[in-house]
Amino acid sequence: MNAPQNDRDAVLGRIREALRIPAPLHHPAERSAGGEPTTAHFREWLPPVGPTPDERLALFTQLSETLRSELILCDSAATAASHVARLASENSWKTLGLHRGELTSAMEPHFPADLERLWVDEGYDKDALEASDAGLTECELLVAQTGSVCVTGPSSGGRVLSVLPPHHLVVARRSQLVTDLTEAYASLAAKYRGQYPSMISFITGPSRTGDIERILVLGAHGPKRLTILLLP
Amino acid sequence: MSALSSPPKDQFLQDADRTTGDSPRRDAVRKALHNYQSARNRTGATFTDWKAARAAAATIKHEAVNHLDQYLEEFERQFTARGGKVFWASNSQQARDYILNLAKARNVRAIVKSKAMTGEEIHLNEALVAAGFGVVESDLGEFIQQLKGEAPYHFVFPCMHLRRDEISDLFNRELGTAKTDSPEELTMIARRVLRRTYVEADMGISGGNFIVAETGMISITENEGNARLTVGVPKIHVALVGIEKVVPRLADLALLLPMLATAGTGQHLTGYNSMYGGPRQPGENDGPEEFHVVLLDNHRTRLLADPEQRDALHCIRCGACLNVCPIFKNIGGHTYGTTYQGPIGSVITPHFRGLQDWKHLSGASSLCGACTETCPVGIDIHHHLLHNRRNAAAQKPAPGEGLLWKAFAVLMRRPALYKLATKFAPLGSMLHPLIQGTAVDPVIAWTATRDFPEAARKSFRTQFKAHQAAKQQGGVR
Amino acid sequence: MRISLFVPCFIDSLYPNVAMSMVRILERLGHTVEVPESQTCCGQPPFNSGYWDEARSVASHQLKAFADADVIVSGSGSCGAMMKVFYPELFHDHPEEAAAKSISSKTWEFSEFLVNKLGVRDLGSKFEGRATFHDGCHGLRELGTKQAPRELLRHVKGLELVEMSEAETCCGFGGTFAVKYPQISTAMAEVKCNAICETKADYVISNDSSCLMQIGGWLDRNIGSVKCLHLAEVLDTP
């Protein structure tokens, strides 16, 4: 079979023809002076988030509980590592997938010697990663309004480390907690200046499904557990 | 669903007879939908101002849809600059051919797919299987429906009509697993089956919830993580997306993602909301080598050309209108015989697949407006059902019906005739028991299941005249 | 105030007492009630069936019948919505658009008229019994009527008002829909009526007689003990 012809011009032609007659806007939003609804307004309509860092953390904590994420406040990378060690021993982990980052590299020396490290930074064997017991990543941001963790390729060891192993551990600093998605997108835009990573993902709780009789089951395909280790 | 043996309307009526007679299933589906609705109301109530949010969401989609050409071109520019490939498909044939051709050219052996209603729309799986490709649906609900050989029942909750014992029997039959009544165990069976698929597949096919013009990204919303794996592990990613999915800016998602989650499932945010801008970029350690986006028209431009109903293209497929629809609750998803069920499906299907063949879906509504009320992007859904009815009648009046309404109009424009007709109503009422429930009963469709009130001995007009006369005699006012 | 009553065809011949109650209530409040002789139908049946030319022809007659009305009050939210909400759309870009808009602005659903135009809440009515209220969809979603009828019913002495679980769920009438898709319409009636019966109410009250024809039709066939009443009939009990 030959590749079908790309119908770009035909589709665009039909679109332009169709749009010759304007359509009314039935539900006009309050508009800014520029004629566009501004993202700054989103905050006035969405669920409220308190203005102080403590209020943001309180909301994030509350949502984490509802979402069945495990939030652990740690005073240092060493404490965070001790929690990983505890989880490894409780769940008899053999292999931990991880990537090199400021926080993960500070934690790694404290892990038990018999916990095998699978570093993904230079590429990895898919089967080996699939077989590992947990994945440890850093993240871009945490979002208070939704209880989400924002991961990207560069911040979190690529596309797969945060979703393939059955237990996802995230290590972050308190300063990474932003108010809402609007702030998250603004922060990403400022950081990457148009050169975005190939994936930005907001993870909100462990993998879940309610497809069978609407009964919540965690770990449908992605991680059954999501542990957030929060440093000062 | 794909090969209808009888005309869509006959099929619809037959299926409606059967499904409305199945009380246990109706009760279960209604209860489930009611729970979605309650969850949605609870989360919606946490919004500071849902109505303002809804107006803004409608405004964003209005802006995007009414400048569709510009935003799609912007998307194409941005996405291509990041190494992605864009294919524009006028129809389902072109979309299927492109994907099949790509799979052949790259020697693909196994394909894993995440939920995409566009895939259902163009019958992609059938085409892939016919060409010899194995394709596995990875969303749990879709996986179950694929095993069952059945179309999704609800475009957000594909297997919501099935009980756990039915799923257990299905897995037992198709996968040879032990029977269980635990949804947890059933989910874990699917997890085990599918895990190898992600690693072995060399092509992942997804849909897309939003096309972001500004940054050249496809945004995918899911709860299970299956889409993350589908587009993360295999070396080729193909996203099949309707052209109407575009939004102007990345930051628009800060509003649309919470609204999609709230309206659809009652969550503040769905489990995974991921934006994919191109294949693996320089310096990244993983991700697909190729990322193809197929932009699907397939008659969307027909709907676009109707300014009155253009806002139907604002739809973000949250499914909220299905969850509140009393028609959907009572006939279920399969009765529609369409890719997109429920009120929004009844609006758009006649545009996609022919007005005369699908106008019955617009007729099969009491126009209660619950859909319009719940829609997070303010689509005038139930009024569009009226518009479809009007367009269908103008195009080709139904046999007999055109004449009936002409006669009706003649009668109603002549008060004397009208009064005469209503005078005979009591007589009709006295005679009616003689023919009630028989084949000659003109109102048999009513009386088979419901009583009809007897006409009053004296009409209101007669009574009012007497009332006025008495007042004058009594000298009142 | 001079009030013109719009009495839809089915109220005229099937439920005359509903309209007579409205007349008596409005007269007791000191208003003059007129019933324009030449009125027939608002045109909703052909409109909802898609036959807008025929609907326009009927509605055009209605525009003339009510041309000199000061206010128009309807005992059916559905027919009221036709005149208030759909006339402007039906006559859009037609010679009678201005007349349609004028009629639209003068049309009131009965309970909204009492509460929001006349400012009346307590009519001194007395009615013994337990009742639940059905929101007609057109009244609820096209006209936005929700609180007015409840406000009036709260002031009826002896009446115990209990909300049902499916108060805002459509009863399945929908005009010709009820006979074109009787299986779906009946299934919807069943859901509605089961919710009514769950409240153990003696009466189901609505501000729309067309819904009550559907609900009453199903109840009479299947239950028998729950009675349907229009809001006006309950309020007309001084």
C-alpha cells in the first residue's frame, strides 16, 4: 500500500469555507482588555487555595489523603532515604529504578547495599525496568489545588520511570509546591522558554480505575502506590 | 455495531423495546450514573464560581473552533518543529490507510492502544486486525469491551453496564483465569495480561483530549496510567485526534483539565493529565522515536459549516450529558448504535453520518434540557436536537406527518373550528373506552401503558362564560 | 391589573378546573382576568416536531390573539416557555419578530407571576395532605422556575411538602415524544412515579398540567392511590 495523500489543503479549505459565517458566542466570559479570557481569572473561579505556603501545604496534605497518595514530611535527604529503606525492607524490594538528580543522588548513598539500583539516565532495559519494584524520581512541581505531582522527562528520569514500576516514590522540596495549574504552567513556561520537554504529566494520586461497578481499584496499570517525600 | 442489518431507526426502536424492558439492568445503570452525578455535584460545589468557569471554558473553545484553521496550522508548525509528523485526514479511510501504511513500513509486530473514541469512529481496530496486526486495548474498560467483542457502552465508562460476575465469566472464558467476585482481582488480571504488551509493542496508538496550538502538544487525560505507558514505551506513537480538539494556549488547560475532570468523573483532576510535544527530544533518555498526529476531519467540517450548531464542536467528551440524560438512563448506550452516545451523540451523529438516517436520535428526546444544564462548555445540546428535527423536516417531511401538521395549523388558525373540535372532546372521551387498547385506537401508543384523562363535561371556556355571566348578574365589579 | 390567561387546548378540555382556579385566585387578588376568545394553541406541537413553518403559522395567530394583552399568564410552564423562550427564535428574521419579542416579554408562568410579579406568597390557602412537587422541565430549565411554586406551597396551611429524589428528572412526557417513543416515555414515567411513591405522598403537585397528564396516566394505571393536582388547584382553597 502506498502512503495516502496528506489531505491538508482539502481539510483547511473546508474549514475556511465553513468559517465564512461567524457563530454567535452564547455564553460570553468576562474578558480582559485584550479581548481574551485571561488565565489570571481562572483562580477566581476554581476551588480556592489559601494564600500562604502553610495553607497550600495543608490543602496538599488533605488532598493527598483523599487521593490515597502517601505524603511523608522529611527533614533531610537522609531521612527521606531512610523511608525508602524502610519501604524496601517492608516490601522486600530487590530493585529500585532511579535517575540522577540533586535530591535522588543525595539519598542514594543511604540506601541498603542489597537494594539493586537501576539507573535510567543513559537508557535502560525495558524488561529490567518493568521488573523493578519501585521507581524513585524527582519532579518539576507539586500542585496544591489538585494534590498533583508534575513530572517531565528531564526532571523525573524520562517518560516511563514514574509510571512503569508498581510503586512511585517522588522526592521534592517544599518550595516546589505551587498554588494551581495556572502557576504550574507559568513556572514551566518561564523555565523552558518554549523548549518544552516531550512530556509534561500531572500525576494526581496512584493509578486508579473504577471501570468495574464503579468500585475504586488502585494500580490499574500504573503504580499502585504513590509516596511523596517532602523535604524542607 | 458496525454492520447494521436493519435501518438505524428500526434497530433503535427494537433495542429500546428490549432495554427499557430490562428493569434490573436499567436500575443498575441508573444507580451508577446517579453516583457519577452526585460526585460531580460535590466537586463542582467546591468551585468558587462554576458558572463563570463554564463561560470562560465556552469562550476558549469558541475562540479555538472559530479560528480552527489558524490554530491547527500553529499546532502543525510547533509540532513539526519538534520533530513530530502531522497527517491531515479528510475521512476515516485516509486515517486508517495512513496508520496501516505506517505500521507496515516500520515492520510493526504488536500494537497497544489507549482509549480513543476516534479509533471507534473510524473502526481502526477492525482494519488493523484485518491487515494482520495484533492490537490490544489497554484501558481496562476498553480491554473488557474488546474481549467481549462489543462497542463501548458509554464513551467515558465503556463497561459500566457490566456486573463483576459477567466480567469474571468473560475473563474465565477468554483468558482462562479463575472466577472471582472481586473487582480488585479482576483489575489485577488485566494488569498482568497487559504489562507485557507495553514492553513488547512497537507502536502505541492514542487519542487526544486537547490539541495545544501554542506549544504543539497533544494532551491526554486518563486515570489508569495505561496511556502514559502506551505512548511512553513503544518506539512509535500515533495520536488520532479530531480537528475540533484544539485550544489556543497551554495555560488554557489550567481551566479545562479541572472542568473535564469535575464534569466527567467528579474528580478535581483526573489521575494523569499528560501533554506530549513531539517524540523523544535531544538529551532525553526515553520516549518514542517517532510521533505522528493524525488530524481527523471525517465530517466535522460539515458541523463546523452550521453556525447554529457549531458550538457542538466545543465538546470535550466529558460524558456529563450522558450521566444526567433520562433517555440514556433508560435505553442504555448500545441502543444509540453510534460511536458517541447520549445527547451530544444525538446532536452530532446526524451531521457525521446523515440526517435522514439518524434524525430519530434527535426525535427520541423529551427535550428536558438536563444535558445543556450540565455541559461544562455551555453547548446548547437540547436546542440542537430541535434544530436537527427542523432541518430534517425541512429537507424531507416524514410521510403523513407533514400533512398532519399542515392540517393542525389550519385548525389552530380558525378559532371557530378549534372550538367545534374541543366541543366534541367529551364525545370522543365517551367513545374511547370502546376502542381502548385495540389496534384501531389512535392513541394506543399512550393507552397501552398509561391511562388518558377523561375530558371534562364542561370545557374551561364554557365554565368561564358562565362565571362571567354570573359575575355580571351578581353585579360584581 | 388586566391579566390575559393563556389556556392551552388540553387544559381547556381536560383540566378546566386548573384554569378556573387560576381565574378565581387572580380575581380574589383584585385583578381583571380576560381569556382572549380567539386563542388556540401556542404552536409547540409542530415546533417540537420540526415543522417550524406550521408552528409559525399557529404562533402567528397566537400573536394576534394576545396582541393587546398587558400580561399573559400560562398554567403550563411548557406552553409558557414556548411563548417566552422559543417565539423569538421561531420568528427570528421574520416580519413578526418584534411582535414575538413583545409577547415573549409579557408572558409569565403562573407561579413566577404570583411570586415575582405580584409579590404574593401567602394566598391564605388550606389544604390537608402530604404532597411532593414535580418540576416540569420547561419551567425549570427554560424559564428557571424552581423556588416560586415551593414558596407558594410552603404557605398553604395543612400541606406537608416532601421533596422526592427525582424532582428535577423528566417525567417522560415531551409532547409527541410520548407517543412516538412510548417505550422510552413509559420507562421515564416509571422512574418518576417510583420516586413519587417513595415519598409516601398522597398528592403530586406540579405547575405543568402536561407533565401531570403523563404522571397521572402512569399512576392511575399502576398505583391508583396518588392523586395529581395542579399548583393552582391547591392554592384555590381559601
